[in-house]
Amino acid sequence: MTSITKLHIFLLFMFAASSCKQYNKHNRLIDVIENNKGDVRNGQLVLDEDLCQFYDLLIVDSLVFFTSSRGESAFKVYSTTDFNLLYEFGYKNAGPENVNYPMFMRTKYDSDSIWLYDINTRSIINISLNKDKNSYDMKKELMDEDLWPPMSLNKVSENTYFANSLPPFNKGLFFRYNKSSLEKLWIPFLENINGDNEDNMSVLNRNVIYANKNDSLVVCAMKHYNKIFVFDFNGKMLKEIQIGKKTISPALEISEIERFTDKTEVFFTSVVGTNNYFYCLWNNKKANSGKENMENSKIFVFDWNFNHIKTIQTDKIISVIDVHHSDSYLLGIVFDEEEDTKIYRYNIN
């Protein structure tokens, strides 16, 4: 039996046994934003090392943390002033620091430490600076079964998390999970406008989320709809934002292999936030086409009153972004033709 088959069987048992609630269906209040070119920004290449392959990043003050899929170290930390390498630590698939594919939690819950999750090792990871040793300490704990396997995991308090999950096991757009009570509240999918089989809804409704713990808001940016939704922490929809005058929705041509129709598009692939704004990364292309047919990335910027502030048109195809807490600049990971990564800086103002 393959590892993928084992994963699917385990997930089926896990979700069948879990206790879940679901919020009532959504009321819709729509803002339409023009999909124009916006403010053109040319990126500054700030980090280009041979054979580097970073897949996630997090900016913390004057440091930027990367997760790396090449080399022995799972984590690398650079100065954002001169982009010199300061620390590297964590090992992939070996020893007590074993990690496989860790991802940063976007909500910065604790200013003194950084939180990550690794669905392959079913771990919650905390890393913090040991000032005496001038190094980083890493602690791991086993993730609750009802929380696993999360995507876009956000920790907003000691016991409360927001996340979505992996298709085909999503039961809604995303969920709120309480570690103390084990309560899991699913926020429902969009209405089934194409008459698709309910089993396909988790594929059609793929999304990325960001939780703002200060204002108790969750931003949900859709991968295959040209839409962004904002909810409160209880699952009430507060705003629906549509990019462009026409609603664009996905459809499956062959549901068994999750093949989309030729008209289905990709839209939002990442969302991050600060105390003042949230930033939605737009990577528009046809779902069945390759990277060569993708447009250069845009970033739609909104304040926490859901007002559209600006659209940034970049000169690259960016896979992941993070924004400095001052809202002065962002960093983006860009893959080249050899699948090595380069890091570009974009000034926001």
C-alpha cells in the first residue's frame, strides 16, 4: 500500500470520527473592484544564491525566515538590511529536529517566537531565539487529530486556530478549532452555482486564509473564483469582494482526477496581513495551463474596513509573499527556469 493511499485511508477515518459544526449559509454584500493594471512596481533582486530553493518566508522586524527544500538545514535566517545569512538550523527527516515540509503560520501570535506547522510530520513547531547561545531553539508538539491536516493555519490565541484543509476532506471554506473544547466550526462553501456534485465542492472552493487576531477577522481569498471574503471569528460573512465586473467560477471536466474545464482560471494563491492592511496575491492563469501562460503577479491591498487601497502590478511571477509590519515593503519568492529561487523586494509606497 502506498504512502498516499495510507494517508487517504487515515484521513477518511479521522474526518468520519471528528465532531464538527457548521455555520449558517452566507448573506452576500458585494463590492466590485476593477481589475486594472494598478501601480507598476519593479522588483529589486536582494537574494540570489546558487541551488537555493525556498518555498515559504516570514518577515520579523529586521530578519526574514525561509523554509528550504534543499540542503541539510530546514530553516535559514537572513538580515533584511544586507541579506547576509545569520542562522541556519533544523534538519529534514533526521533526529529530534526532524521536519519535512514546514509552513509558517501567517498570524504572528507571539512577538518573541515563531510558529509553524508540518502536516507531513503532524507537528506544531515553535522556534525562538536563545540569546545566551546566539542560536534558535526549536520545540515540536504533536498536532491534534481534529486539526490535522491543516493548510493556511493561523493561531490567534493559546487554544484557537483557523485553517482550511486538503481536498477532498474540506467540509467548508475553512474552520475554527478550539484546542481546549475540541470544537470544530466549519464555514460553509459557496452556493453550488454550477450544480456540481457535493463531493466536488472542496476542489472547486480551494482558498487561502489570513486571520487578524486584533480585529477578529478572517480573510478568505479564493483560488478558482475571482473573489475575496471577509468573516468575523464566528463565521459571519461581513464582506464579499469581486475582482472585475463578471463573476468567474470554476467547473470540473473530469471530477475523478480533478481536471478542470479549459475555461477555469486560477486567481488568488496567497494572502498576508499587517495591523493596517491585508494583501492578496493574484496569479491569474488558466487552471490547465503551465507557468509560461501565467501573467505577472498582482497584489490587491485592502484596509481592515475592507476598502480597496491599491493594486500593485509586479514585474515577476511570485509564488509567496510577506510584508514588513511597517507596510513599507514586501518580499517575494520567485522561481527561475531551473526551479532555483530568487528573492525580490518591492516597495509598497
